[in-house]
Amino acid sequence: MNDASQDELSKRILSTTVKIQNEFPELIKYLNEIPVYRESLADKCINIEALQDYLDSLHRLLETYKKEHTKNI
């Protein structure tokens, strides 16, 4: 885990989410299935670790999709 602040992680999450919406809209349906962030929101306990975990999940989603998508072309 890096030493990013909560604000920086939030900005990265927003940027990655916007990228998904713009470049890979077919993945939007999976955003609500990533449990780490949703659980933190429900508990009102958003911390740096939860934000980093969510960002990592977004990146894994993108990377997995890119690998599978380019394999099937």
C-alpha cells in the first residue's frame, strides 16, 4: 500500500471511475459488486485502507477486462 492521502485516493477513484464510464461503459454494472467500498459506506467508516482496496479492485477489474477483451478480438 502506498502513502496516498484520503483526498488523493478519492481523486484516483473518481478518475478511474470516469475512465470506466467513458471507455468501458459495459463495466459499470460491476462497480456495485465491489464490496469493500460499499461496506465502508454502509458503516460510515471510510478510511485510507478501504479507499486503497477499492481503487485496487477497480484497477483489477480494468486489467482483467482488457486482457479478456484483447484475447477475444
